[in-house]
Amino acid sequence: MALKVALLGCGVVGSEVVRLVNEQSGELQARIGASLEIGGIAVRRLGRARGTGLDPELFTTDAMGLVTREDIDLVVEVIGGIEPARSLILAAIKAGKSVVTANKALLAEDGATIHAAARAAGVDVYYEASVAGAIPLLRPLRDSLAGDRVHRVLGIVNGTTNYILDRMDRLGAGFAESLEEAQSLGYAEADPTADVEGFDAAAKAAILARLAFHTPVTAADVHREGITEVSAADIASAKAMGCVVKLLAICQRAEDKTSIGVRVHPVMLPREHPLANVAEAYNAVFVEAESAGRLMFYGAGAGGAPTASAVLGDLVAVARNRLANTSVAEGEEDTGLAVHPMGQTITSYHVSLDVADRPGVLASVADVFADHGVSIKNVRQEGSGEDAQLVLVSHTAPDAALSATVAELRSHDMVRAVASVMRVETFSDH
């Protein structure tokens, strides 16, 4: 018996999926109980070079016709984006096909619609490759920790930004130089906006939060900041504090347990934290649960072969379910946890101020912090005269209070400029 697979997209990931299906056909048949056969490959244009070992007869530009074909059992979507991916996936589900996708943007924007359709049709939608490439992360969150209470999920989920920040930290390189190198190595696209502005990580954070806390979360719920404003001075300040700068996706229960915060932004992270040592383009996600304690998932987060590995793992799972006539489509997910705004998040700020070098500056600045209910943890002065700078780290406080403090400092008569602002996170509780 053979199960026929429709493949939507045949780029870097799609071609690797075909290669793995063909090269590992015997092993896959043993694991599934049936063979997998590529029944068709939908692409935008015919006639382009698609790599070796790909039968040109399999290619079609009629993606809708392919996913609704009666002989197709399973659909793999690796074209990305919102449309036509959403319409194709919904059509496949309506036609009774289980779906494997790596489409983080679609799942973060409209995952609820996809899952509702899958439940109604009694089919599966698996998406392990959507967040962290080859790292087995989503199924442990969904299944292995289903009986536990997750307090926090935080991680490095974008290899491009991690590579850039790692180069800035280890080699003292600037942002532009590090980005250019990342592009030359294929870690960053020609247009790196989705990576460096945090859009990619925000979509992944929404998916992680929904699974970890069993509540609807979309990309619009995620507070997002990128790394384009991170300077060499920020990197140096982090080093002076025994920290490293990382772009983190942070999904966390509030202290009162009634809401969650979901955010993506650069942080100064203590070097003793396990995530601080994740180098180059690697990904890692740290999960903190009530009973399981602290768990860390680490590995290659992107690239054709790693992502295809995750796709193939999902393909084996949905194929087995197909043969057994079972489905594990996710149920209704709403535990009543609201997503609170960033202003309610408790955090700490590192603030560098260019100031007038004269008596009373520190006291005046401290008064601004105090007026907003924020206390100063430590402060140091760097330089003198025209180069005088105050570097302050606050105690934890609501982000809205810290943001208001910085806003007032920008117009303070003793502050020439707010040189930089970055959150400091220790993640010491739980």
C-alpha cells in the first residue's frame, strides 16, 4: 500500500523533502506500515531547474487541483506566506487530507481557522517545522507537557538575528557588517526585514504561547521589537554587566496567573543563563514548567535539511494516523488566560544617558525615576565634560512606568540625549 503526498512548493525545503522521501523510502515504509509516494508537486512556474532526482512529470502549476485530487492522501505545504497557502490548506482539509506545514506566518495569523477546519473534517494539521527547524519542540509542548502547568517559554527562535548579535559580541563587529556577513552565508535574505525587525520571531512566539498556555494567541498580540537599534555601545555595556545581548521570544504567565505576556525584543541576559551561550545561527528554547522543571531544546533552527527533517517527522506521524483512521487534531483552546499588554509586563531597564556634567544631574535623574515609581538598582558615570554619560539599571517595574520614565528623560533639561534603552532579564524565578 502506498500513501500519496502532494507537495506545495519545491524550493530549498521542498526539494529536501523529496530527497528524504526518496532516499529513506525503505525506512519510512517500516516506520509507517506503508510506503510514501510523491503524487505531485505544485510550483508557480514550470521549466525551472529543481535539483536532481525530481521527476519533471510530477510538477504542476494547478495547486488547487493537486490538493483536491482523489488519489492524494497527505499534503505538505512549504510555500509560506498567507495566500494562497491558507486557501490551499483549507481546501485540502475539506477534501479529507491531513496537512503538514512549516508556515509560521499563517499559523500565527489564522491558526484558529485552520485548526477548526481540521477538527470538523477529522484530519490532522502538524507544524513542527514552523518554529525551530529540526528541533523537536512543539509536540513536547503539546503532548509531553499536556498534564503540566507551563510558567514560561523563552528562546532564541531566529538564527539570523542570533548570528548577527553573536558576531557583534564575540568579534566587536558592527550591526551592518554582521548583517552583510549573514547574507553572504545565506543566513539572511536580501531583504532581512522579517528577521531583524522581529516579525519572524513574533510569529513563532504566538505559536509557542498558544501551545504552552492553551489559549488563542495571534501575531497581533505579540509585542515586537527588532535588533536594528542595537549598537556596539549596548554590546559593551552588556559585557560590563556580565551579560550578552540576545533577541528573545518570551511567553510568560503573569504573577496573578490570570493572564500571559507574549513579547519579542532584545534583552541583556546574564552569561550564566543557558541561552546566553547559544552561538551563531543556532536556536534554543527554554521551557519552565511546574512539575517538569526547566527543559532546554537546542539545535539547528533553519536550513533546508533541518527543516525538511521536521517536516518528514510530521509526515510519518500523520501517515500513521491516516492508516489507523485516527486524528489528533487539536481541540478548542481557551483556558481564559488573556494576553496582557506590554505595559503590564514586569521588567527592568538599562538606560544610557548623555548628560550635562554638572552638580545635581544624578539627583535630578533619580527624581524622574522616583516620580514614576521606579527605583534605581545601580548607576555609574562614564566620561566627563561633553562626553559625560550616566548608565543606570532599574529594579523591576511595570514596563509602562519604565517607558514613561524614559519618555520624560528625553525632554529633561540636564539630559542631552537618551543614548540607548534595553531591557535586562534574569529569569531568576520559578
